[in-house]
Amino acid sequence: MLHRLYFSPGMFGFGRLASYDYFVHLDRAISERLQARGELVQTRVLEVSPTASIRRRAAKLAELVAATCDSDGPGGGPIHLIGHSTGGLDARLVASPSASLGAPPGALEWRSRLASITTINAPHFGTPLASFFTTVSGARVLRALSALTVLGLSLGSPPLAAVGGLVAAFSRVDRALGLELAVLDRATDAFLRMLDDARSNDVRRYVDAIQKDQGAMVQLMPEAMDLFAAGIEDRPGILCQSVASMAPPPGPRMFLPAFLRPWNVLSAAIFATLYRIAARYDPRYPCVAPDMSEADEQMLTRAFGRTPGIRENDGVVPLRSQLWGKLVWVGYADHLDVIGHFRDAKPDPRAPGTRGRRDGAPPHVDWLYSASAFDRAGFASMVDSIVPGLVSSARANSIAA
């Protein structure tokens, strides 16, 4: 059976940029496991601005699937949507029977073959970080952090001097004035200058697109997601499964190990600020799944040894906002860890960059130090929890057809 997998990126995400494939680790891991089961796999990644309107992103996803779901292999067969962060909302919206996407005629005919939707750390009930990113200073921070994400993943740890200004401005960002905004802009330009001309141009277009269209940031605010949750309809007959995580709350224990590496200190400071903003809570618009089952609560308790609070998050999205459908994996990890961007305990000496290890696998690179201790074993466990649902839902879809 040929499984067609479509990956949709989210906040800070992209397809391929600056010679780096954002989903390279997740794509490879899932594909290897399906192939080991004797399944055929075709994968594609949605190329779209990470902060564009969810409706616009979903329409692009629909068009991508419609244009490719019968290419490079026999027609028919199950389709799986896998979304990280905002990408999970794209998948839910495109599958919703009640959604009006404004997509071209025929762009949604493939939905009868949709077997599953997997969301990974998606903000189903919003994130306070989106509210911050819609402010003037927050928009500048988002642009700088997006450029730093590309730089960090493609080159490894960026030069400390270029990041120091960003950290200094970001630490005071809630009361940022012109000086701090100028520092943020200079930091972004400095990140872009570290790349060669070809990659710099690509990344500049990427960060400029974020500056020009931040529709998703408005839509991801808890107040707006309250309406999204009320209006979206899950498609009957498909598997809906989710992955969720949180990072340890920033504190002295987080910074002590970081002092061994100067870059970790700066990265930890950025993460700590993101975590504090994402931990904000408004009881009128809580970023909390309203229908948590007892089984889900027990799963959270087993994973963390206690019941997680409503403010705990992965540095971007509150943990309890990530819960939707069947919860298949939960654990300690930050927002980028879960798609394979974590600090490898045994990095290849040829890293950073995208050059692979001797076994042909690309190295794991992480610029966001969260002290989550997520590693290859955790990543393998998470992927192992996703794949069985893809297989079983495909078989159910085939029988129904």
C-alpha cells in the first residue's frame, strides 16, 4: 500500500530553506518505520509562510495534495496529514466538512481518501505567545527569532556576538522602546549576513514574508481560537491523534548546566523569556482542552510524575492546548525538539550543517536550549507512537472504500 504523507510546518517552520530541510528527521523516521512494515511511502512538505492566515495555509495544503496525490505512484491509497504547531490547525481546517477555504474546484476531492491527521504540539486552543507577537515589539522579535531559527539549524550555534544584542533587547521586550526595536532589526540583519548570498536571499524573503503577513498570529490568540474551536468540525471516519510536550520551567537548574557552554547561556535566556510569555493565563480564554478524558490525565501524570499545571508549556504552546483527538505521546521536550531539532548527546564531528553521519542520517541540531533532555531515544519513542495509527487508519480507510 502506498501511503502519501503531507507535512505542514508551523510557527518558525518552513519546508527547505538555507539548505536545511525542516522536517528531515521526522520525515525520515516515519518513512523508515512504514517501510520496515512493508509499506510504500511518498512524502511532501507544504511551502508556505509560517505566519500566514490559517485559512490561506489550509487552502495551499489542499492544492498541494490535489496536485500530487496521484503522482509518482499508483492512484488511490491513503492520505495522511501531519502538522507541527500551526500546521496541525491547517490539517484540521482542510479536513473539516464545514470549512470554506476558497480553494479551486476539485482541490478537495481527495478528502475521501484522508485516513489520518496527526498534530504535533499544535495550539488547538491558542497560545499567549501569539498575543505578544501581534504587538509592535513582538512582531520584530518574531522576525528576529525566525531568522535565528534558520541560522541555528543550518549552521549550528550562531556567533555569540550576533545573538547578544537580541538577548539584551528580548529580555526587556515587554517595555521595548525604539532603541530595543532597532537592536532587534540589527540582530536580524546580522543573522542574514552570516549566510552566503544565495541562502541569505532565501532567508530574507522568508523573514520578510513573516513581517508582511501575520494573519496566523492574530488567529492563534486565545480569544480567536475560542471561535476556531467552536466553528471547526472534525471529519468523521478518520484517525485524529496528537503529540504533546512541555519543557521544565526555567530556573537555576536550567542555567547551571548551560554555563559550560556560552552559547547555551544566551539560548537559555531566549527560551526562558518565551516560556514566561507562553505561561500567561486568562481564565476567560484558557488555552486548555475542555474535554480531557481520565485516560489523558493519567497519561500526563505517568509522563511527568505529577499533574501538569495550566501554565506549563513547550516554550511556545501551553501543554494543555496541544491535546486533541487521541493523545498518543506526551513527555518532556520543547517546541522544536519534537520534530528532531534537539541537542544530540553524541553529535557527529562533521556537524553543524546538513552533512550526514556515517549511517547516512543528518545530524540533529538545536539552537534552543530548554534543558528538556530530549534525545534520540525520546524522539524514537514519539515516532513509534505515531506510526501504528497511520497503518491502522490506512487499512480502515481501504476497507471503507
